[in-house]
Amino acid sequence: MQPSLLIAVRVTGATTLSPGHRDIARRVKAFGIRRYKGPIERLELPRPEPGPDDLLVRVRAASVNPLDFKIVSGGVKVLTPYEMPLVLGNDLAGDVEAVGARVTRFKPGDAVYARLDKQRIGAFAEWALVSQSAAALKPASLDHRHAASLPLVALTAWQALVGIGQLKPGMKVLIHAGSGGLGTLAIQLARHLGATVATTASARNHALVRSLGADQVIDYKTTRFEEVARDQDVVFDTQGGETLLRSFDAVRPGGVVVTVGGRPDGKWARGWGLSLPLVWTLSLLARPITRRAKRRPARFEYLFMRASGDQLDRLSALVEKGAIHPVLDRTFPFDQTVEAVTYVESGRAVGKVVIDVAPTSPPAR
């Protein structure tokens, strides 16, 4: 059965859709969900119109992140609730078609890339709205596919290692899952910052992570990382669960464990402005982690990264000087967006997976 036609409706936060309305506006193809835990479907909606601070971007490529299927599952709805149906996709590269009245940093024709604002995602579409504060000019040395792979993972690595970890030359950092989309970028950034880098990876990916700058590579299938990577100044956890708990045995007293894989604690929830009952609930759920941190003692920080065009500009400079570069696993055509998300969710990807939404050149092999 064909899905009913949908029309975009602007609300506070995400670009959402209301069913049943048909008009003659130009139709835009997109992929999204109608409910949490529901299937990812192909949707059709009118082309969005930019607000005063928005860029209307012709999406050329979008990347897939674990955050995408976490959103589908409802795993982040407490932190960022969305109206349904919802167009998915968190980062993109494309060309500016039009700009809002207050936009000063960009003009039509600019090639840009961005991690979309958390309240208004929607990169898995032919057109998307991007706040000018979230966008940056695409690095000239990268095509749209490679540029689209960077925003979310590069900003996450930057905010974890520079913002929270304050990595400096001579410091030690352990990065979990070094061959993943986030890990491959974090290793390069940590190396650029002058840190000694340890990482976990399966044996088949050891050569890759060493080539990216890892000094110590630990096969997590055969070795407990906390037994060989000790007294780390920073541990960057991307896995959560038991890996996060064991990370406190690898960090030095006074060091910091940063996670994007675990759940937030009460301290983070208060800073995020969540309701008092949610603060109490998250404090209770995080008690095993906060106890481990206190016992060490070490800092524990949960990171839910934020969009930042200014930080992307700084990361673009690192790309242009060759300090960091994208690692792509494979690309999928736009019609295979569901398969692309499934592939990333399987855990088989090495580096990033990109969707060719409107490619400007033949697909990468």
C-alpha cells in the first residue's frame, strides 16, 4: 500500500508532517518514521521554506549514525521528543538554494555541510532546512560524500576531547571502538592534539587504526582493555554498558570518562533543563556509574553533542591541512536509505556510511 501524501508543518523543533493534505507544491522525497519503533518509510512532502535564520539546502549526501536508529527506537525521546511523522537524518552536505532574511554568513550557491539542530533533523530528504549557526562551508578538498560523513562524528570528537577532556600534548587517551565512524575520527583528532592514543578494535582492523594514529591497539575480543591501558587521562566511551563501567578501572585518579554510549546522570539532566522527576530518575539509573566514578575518584561526563558551525569551521581547517580525514566504509543510493541504516545498525561498518541523495558524480566504489 502506498503511504498517503504528507505536507511539512513548521512547529517548535523538528520539521514534521501532517497526513492527508494534498497540494500542488513541489514534492520532496524523504525517509522517516510515523511512530517510534515503527518502520522507516519513504515519505513525500512539499519543499520546505526557510525561516529568517535558515538555509534551504539541496541535499547531495547524508551520513548514517547510530543516533539515527536510537531515535527510531525511542532511545532519546526523553532528551529530545519529536512530533510524528519525522524525517530522519542528522548530518549532510549540499548546496544552498535560498537563505532567510537574517542570514549573513551564506549565500545561494555555497557548498555547505552541517550537523542539523537536534530539534529539527531531516537530512534523509532531497531538501533540508539548516540553521545558519549550525552550518559551515564545505572543505574545498572534500566532495559532498566525504564532507557529509564528518559533521556529527567530528563535532562529537571535538566536544569530547577538546571541550571536556582538554587533551594536551603528552596526555593519554583511550578511545573505544576505534574502527567505527566516531572512533576513526577521534583517533586522528587525539593524535593531532599530541596525545598518546590507545584504542580497542578487532584484529582485522588493527592496521587501520594504527594508520590513523593509534599507539596502542587492544583486541577487545581477547584482552580486557583495563588490564593493559591504565592510568589514562581521558577515556572516551562510545559503547555504554559494561564497557563504560570498566572504563573507570582504566582512567587515572582525577581523570575523566566521557560517554556518548551510556545514559545521562542527574547532573547532566539538571544542566539540560529536564524536569525534576526525570532528574531523580536518571540519577537513580546512573548510580552504578557515579559510584564507580567516586570510588576511583574520577569525573564522569555524559555528552549529547550540539550543532556548531563555528566548531565545524575549525575542523574544516584541520581537514585542509591534512590533520584529519574521513574514513568511508561504503555509500548507498538514496532509494536504499533503509538498507544503509540497517547496515550501520548491524555493527559491521568500518568508518562511516553515506547516502547519495543527489550525487554530483558517479558513486564511490
